[in-house]
Amino acid sequence: MSKKIKKLRNFNSLLRSVNQKLTMEIIQRKAAENKLKTAYQQLSDIIEFLPDATFVIDKNRTIIAWNKAIEEMTGVKKAEMVGKSDYAYAVTLFGQDRPLLMDMAMNPEKEIEPQYNFIKRINGIIYAEVFVSSLYSGKGAYIWIKAQPLFDSEKNIVGAVESIRDITARKEAEAILQRDKDSFENLTKERTKQLLEVQKKLADAKHLSEIGSLAATVAHELRNPLAAIRTAAYNISKKSSSPRLKSHLSNIEKKVLESNQIINNLLSYSRIKVPHFEEVKICKILEECIDAAKDRYYKWDVKLTKKLLCRKNDIINADPYQMRELFNNLLNNGYESFLEKKGKLVIFAQYQSPPGFFTASFSDNGIGISPGDLKKLAEPFFTTKSKGTGLGLTVCQQLVRLHEGKLDFQSEIGKGTQVTVTLPIERKPA
Ligand SMILES: Nc1ncnc2c1ncn2[C@@H]1O[C@H](COP(=O)(O)OP(=O)(O)OP(=O)(O)O)[C@@H](O)[C@H]1O
Ligand SMILES: [Mg+2]
């Protein structure tokens, strides 16, 4: 009996000690559980507190955290999301059930999805940038996303966390900055170009006005003595009956007239004014100039052909006097290209609206111009003629420029020259 009692007692004390151990273990486990709960709560609070939209999934892709910021971004509450799986977060965020960055983060072997504007994997963390039109109740937002896997103490992947930052304001500011930078650069380029053009025009104008005022002064000073010479020659011829003397005097008069012509050229050059624009029947003016040129050179053996494709009332905005001056100079040059006073001159004009231009070409089969001389044509006083002033084309170039048109030359030595004038029908508004 006492043996039995002893055995029972021993068993009882064993039971007690096991019981004690179990109670201790339960207490410890409870404490550990509480610790875990506290840690979990703290972690949840931290995630909740984060300013960036953040959510966490476990390894089965079930959502275990969905913070305040992502609630605001998506408009979907935490209570609706926590516990959901099967890419529910992708549907809420992108409207599509497809793997997200965090899925790629959990699976390092997985190919990076191409639907992001920018995506990079650095040391296991994936960064991406994308515009999502459904966010903020359809307002849309540019977002910067960062996702990384979560590990347990044995380095096994147990889930993933994804954090999303709204960078719309920054993106918009960048776009505005870029736009401003581009338009500023374009404006600077445009202004620099305009400045350079004005600078060139100013330099040209200064150069021409200096030459112009010199030419005007010289021409003016020469006019009076020439007039005196002419009167004196006339008076002498009246008083003399000697034919030899008369012939000398008539020679003097001829030279005086030639000199006067040169003076007139100089004066017309120095007096180029701002055009007085009016509606002019340009073909009519050209026709009158052609007729006047034929009269001037009536003794020359020149076959002049004209083809003027204008209707009766075709008009352009121009200064009629300056147009005459332009055509007369070009016609004179055409005639003067025939050293033997013999040749062919073709004048072709066309009124084209659209494109809104009047063109006139003057083609001769005269001596032609060398490539070297072609470059010097508009230089003041460039001439190859013994009696030329070399101002005709300088004047033409100026007049055409004042009318916002252009002059083109094509020439071959021994074959002839073609000069083409292009003038706009309407003036550009200032
Ligand atoms: N149709 C042409 N054929 C050949 N050479 C030409 C023609 N037109 C112009 N030239 C050349 O260009 C030069 C300059 O012409 P520009 O009309 O400016 O002066 P110019 O005719 O010599 O003198 P002017 O001041 O009397 O007109 C001429 O001297 C001539 O060498
Ligand atoms: Mg000339």
C-alpha cells in the first residue's frame, strides 16, 4: 500500500511540476504574444502615419495594411481592402488585375513590366514612375512608386511593401519650367536673329547714307559749274560762225549732258526715300518703261520681245515712281549689255495671286557678267562701263528691299544675263 501511495505521490508531484512548467510557458507565450501584438500595432501605426500612400501584402498576396494616404489616393477604405487577395490592390490602383511592382519585388526572377514610364530595380528594391488617370476620383496623378520584399528572420520572403508618392505638382512644375525654358530659348534665338538683321540693316544704311550724302554733295557742287559751262558754250556758239569751233562746242554740250546724267544718277541714289505705297497697275508701268526705253535706244538694232501676263486691273502695293526707276535701270542695263548695239531683249512678267507675287524678268543675250562681278553688282559705284556710275543696281537693290521683294541674277559670260524682280502683291502688315 505504502508503495502504491508513494508512486501516486511521485506521479502527483511530476504532474504538478509539468503543470507549473506549462503555466510558465503559457505565461511566457502570452507575454510574447502581447509583445508581438504591440509590435504589430506599432508597425501598423507607423504605416498609418506615413505621408506616402502605402500598403503591405503577405506572401499569399493578401493585403495586411492599407494606410490613410492610400485611402485618400484611391478613395477606398482600409476596411474594404485588408484581407483581400488576388491582385485586389492592382484593380483598386490601376483598374486592372495584374502584377504590380511589389509582385515583381517578391519574385526577383520576374521580368520587369513595361507599362511604366520609368522603372528600375536597385538592390532588390524596384522604383517606377507612371501616370494613373483613375486616382483622386478620376483627376489622375503622376506617381513615384517604390516596392520591396519583406523577409522573416531566416531571410525568407514573407510579403512585400509598396509606397506611392504623388509627384503631380512636381511634374507639372517641371513641365511649366521646360515649356518656359523652351519658349525663352526660342524667343532669345528669334530676338538674336532680329537683332543681327537690324544690325546688318543699320550698317548697310549707314554705309549707304554716308556714300549717299557724299554723292549728293559732289553732285550738287558740280551742277552749277556744269550749267555755267553749258551756258558759256551756248553763248560762244551764238557768237561764232566757225564750223570747227561749233563742232567743238557741240561736243562740250554733249559731254555736259552726259555729266548731268551721271549727276542725276548720283542724286537719285542719295535721295532714295521711304516708298509712298499706293495701288499701282504694275504691268502698265512696266509697259510704259519698255516703250520709253525703245524710244531712248531707237537707233540700236535690238529686237525686244515682251510678254506681260497681267489682267487689266491687276494691282500691287508699291511706289509708282520707284517702280519706274527700278524698271528703267534694268532696261538700261539690258540695252547697255549689247556692246555692238545689237541684240535680243526679252521681258516676261507675271502676276500670280496666289502665291501673291509679281515677277518680271529681263533677259538679254549681251556680254554677260563674270562670277566674280556677279558678287559685286549691288556695291555702290561698281561699274564696268566707261560712262557708268555703278549706282543703277545699288538703287534697284534698295528699292526692291524697301518693297520687301528680291532681285535675282543669272548670267554667263558671252551668253547673256537674266535679272528677275519679285515683288509681293500685298504688303505685310507692319
Ligand atoms: N544686263 C547686264 N549685262 C551685263 N552686265 C551687267 C548687266 N547689268 C549689270 N551689269 C554689270 O553690273 C555693273 C553695275 O551695274 P549698275 O547698273 O549698278 O551700274 P552701271 O550700269 O555700270 O551704271 P549706272 O549707274 O549708269 O547704272 C555694270 O557696270 C555691268 O558690269
Ligand atoms: Mg546701270
